[in-house]
Amino acid sequence: MRELVVLGTASQVPTRQRNHNGYFLRWDAEGLLFDPGEGTQRQMLYAGVSAASITRIGLTHFHGDHCLGLPGVLGRLNLDRVTHPVDIFFPGEDIDYFERLSQVVPRYPDPGLRPHPIPADGPIPLPDAPFRLEAVALSHRVATFGYLLAEPDGRRMLPDRLSAFGIEGPDVGRLQRAGALALPGGRTVTLDEVSTVRRGQRFAFVMDTRMCSGVEELAQDADMLVIESTFLDSDAALAHEFGHLTAAEAAQVAEAAGVRTLVLTHFSQRYPDLDGHRIEASKYFHGELVVAEDLMRVPVPTRR
Ligand SMILES: [Zn+2]
């Protein structure tokens, strides 16, 4: 079960239709909550996302629309007596803000938060995670990181190749573990001969930024890219002045990077509807385009 649950899609201020940001990525047994803006706890209720399903929390930066829901979510983890550890990662140079946000009310019993202040681009050490998580610096007005979740490549066994060699039963597991298997008669079969690479899936999360190499790096080969598109091209000057993207820029980078499912979000209140974003993005992007709405669920596309 791999899906994105959109909790909120508004930049800067909420509107009647759009809550502040909030994104929950369900990834098998993992639940990653990104950028909980104000009202995230209530949006989780509407979306059927329990606090207990959160295993990691990622903040791209400390502007209010991306983090002011954190105290409520932390309080809820306590109230619901969530006992598993929750990793939380954020730009390290703004650790003061993290400390204030996590201490705005009297200290609860420690909910088992494991803070990871990120100093610079690179992998975030999560020893128990079934994926690699990387932070990539973006270009906004404060320290901002985007995140890449990458599943390691696996192997798909080829039944016809296995049977051609007469390999069956427990021998299949032995071959998978050892990478090779000696057959009676002396022939050694390697894993490459009886399997193909099953490419790991990639999820990328890009919030407030102007176009930069970090956006391109994160988007590359993503099965799903969630990306801010605050403005339309007609307001490109505003986008560049305030460190944001337009729908056209987001779509162009996604198309060049081979993204499969593109999720546009983080919309300015100046647009009463999002038809313009859809029309503009579909000029450049030819994969699955999703213009996010609050409480929408978007499946991560099935493997290639
Ligand atoms: Zn924002």
C-alpha cells in the first residue's frame, strides 16, 4: 500500500477550500508526514490518518504554512500513547525553531521523537528504514531541504530460467542469499542468470524553492513528484522574487526528469480555481498530472 494523502494545499494563508500544507505518504508499514501546517491534526481526522500511523516527520523549512501544525501533531502522538519512535528531520541551521515548536506546551512524556537536524545535502541516517532518505538543499528565503525517498533495487526471479536450470524449492532462497548456486555436476548458476533487476521506487518532495539544481536532482526518475507550484507563468516575476515555482516550471522539470506522477500543490490564494495550473502544466508534462485538492489520495504508480 503506497499512496499520498493530501492534507492541505494552501501556501501562505489557508482559504475556504484549501487548508495549509500537510502531506502523508503511506509506504507499506511506514507513514511519513511532511510539512504539517496549521490544522493538520484535523485534516488527518477527515482523511482517516491516525497519529499512530506516523513513523517519520519531515519539515522542508520553518515558514508557518509548513510547520505550525507540528505542536498539535506531537500532542496527539502523546494523547494517543504512540510508543514507537518517530524520526523528525528538518534544516539544522534552524534548530531553534524546532525546539520552540516542540516545547510550546508543558512537556508531555517524551513521545520518542528522534530529531535529525540536517546540516547539509546527503542521506539522513535512519537505520531501521526500508528505504534511503536523502535531503537536497533548495533555494528559498530561509534554509530549505527537499526530500527523496528511494527504495533499494530488488531482484525479480524468472521462473522459466529457474526451471531451465532445474532450480526449485529451498534452492531458490539459497541462490538469492548467496548470489550463486552450485548445481550437481559442477555448473554454477549466478543470480544474474535467473533474475532481472526490479528497480526500486522513488518519491520526491519539493516545497518552497525557486528553480535550482536541487529541484532537478530530486525530480530525476521519480515515480511520484510532489512539488510546489505557487504561481502561474503570468506571475513569474512574483515567483522568482519570493523564491517559488510556477506550474510551467514544475511541469518542465518533471517532464525532463522522467517523472511518472506529478502532483502540483502549495497554491497561492490569488487563484480562486486551479484550471490555469492544470492547463499550463499539461502543456509541458505528459505523464499522470494531479492538481492536488485537500483530502485527495493519490496512489504511487505501480512498478515500471
Ligand atoms: Zn510555503
